[in-house]
Amino acid sequence: MGINFKFASEIINIFDPASVDENFKSLTFVNFSSSDEFIKIVLENGSNCIKKPEKYSLLHHLIEGYLYCYLSHERYYLLDSLCDDFEKELIIDFFHRQYDLINEYQSSEIDYEEIIETLDSEYENSDYQCHKEYKENLRTLYEKYEEEFEKFIPNIVDSIFFLLFGNKKFLFYFNEYMSSFISKDYLPVDMFDEHNHLIRIKYLPEWLKRAVYYRDRGRCQYCSRDISGLYSILEDNEKHFDHIIPLEKGGTNDSTNMQLTCSECNLSKNKSLVNPEHYYEVYW
Ligand SMILES: [Zn+2]
């Protein structure tokens, strides 16, 4: 899971409220003239799961977008910005990263170890670092790598999602950030009610209730009360599920915006946004 932890922690850092706008800019600048354009595409692709929870959630779409931006960055730094005095370390680093990543999924058709060795020896040869041919080799290699990486994107998205879905603090910040885009400017008008909030869905799918129940370990996320004795996922129990960012505050019906609550907390009018610092509990 090494490389996926790295990706997951990069995504967590992007949503750090202190620097989120800046982080988005640096993530998306290679492909987009503004980070809003990137979010627009994520929302377009994920508009169905905002309306009604889907297994391939808004966060899946975001991760997928992140991975394509990651690829473009690699290309940009490695190839497009290659100049005569490009740094060998940059290239070797790149191939080490790719080697780790591809290795994590299955054996690669590309022998990165051999490539690194070849590049090393070619580089050492006289003026090779300025040589056109050397750069062409790199370009061809990068394109092969890109093709291979794209094949693994669905697996990588699933692994990163697995890591992020358990991180309640991240889910809070993710949904809070997305809430500023939940408007008729970005989404179809018929998704909203007369107060400009997304239309509430009546029933959550069983697969989602089950996932949220086990993730939250049967405890109300407001008061920590253990409701596992009261709860059966086979019953009508919508009152035990709540939006992390309420619809009234721009929250969505996405599966990443749901949490477990006791019915008292859920029905309470005084409920305020949960402090994400309180999300972690000890296992025993
Ligand atoms: Zn409660």
C-alpha cells in the first residue's frame, strides 16, 4: 500500500483548509487555466452521486481527476520542461517512483530496473545529457509508462478511496470544500429545491448504511453513544443517518457525506457541525 498511502496523504493535504485554494492551483495548473475548471469536471462526472448515493462516489471522481493531474505533472516536469541541463536525479527519481507503483499492482511489462541502469550508463557517457536521442528515449519510455499507469487507475482509485473513507476529518474538509460549488452555477437546476438546497433523498441504499455503520463502529458521531444494540440495518432506520455537511449548508447526498447518529442527536435542532478532531476513537 506504500504508494497509495502517499497519494492518499497528498489528497488529504490538498484539502487542508488553510491552503486549499493554493493547493488546488498547484495540482491543476498543467491542465487547467483555473482550479474551478477542474472542480467543474469532477462535478459533471459525479453529478449523479451528488443527487443520490452511488458506489462510485464523488470522491472516486475526485481521486481519478487527481491521478490524471499527477500524470500530467510527471510529464510536465520530466519531459516538457526538459532543457539542456536537466537533472539526472529528477529522471532517476521518476523511474523509482514508477517502479514502486507498477510493482504494487502486478509485474510490469516494462523492466524499470534495467531502464534505470541503461539511463545511468547512457548519462555517464560523455555529453549524453544534452543529446537529443537520450531525450527521445525518455519520451518514448514515459509514453509507455503512461499507458501502463492508466490501466491501473481503477485499482489505484479503489485503494485510495479505501484509505480516505475511514478518515472522518478528511471527509469533513472534502465535503465542506465541495459545498461551495453546490449551486445552480455548477449543477443542473432540477437538482435543487426552492431554497436552492439539493433535494433530500428519502432512502439510503443498504450497502451504504452497512458501510457507514461499520466505519462509525455503531456509535453516534455527535455524542459517541453506542447505538449498536438499538440498530438493525434491515429496519427502516433513516433517522440514524445524517449528512456530515448538512444539505442546508451545501452538503450533498454523496456516500462520503453520510455518518451515523443516534435519533436524539439527529432530530436535535441545535446540532452544529461536528468538530472533526473528535472523530477518532480508540479501537478497544
Ligand atoms: Zn447522539
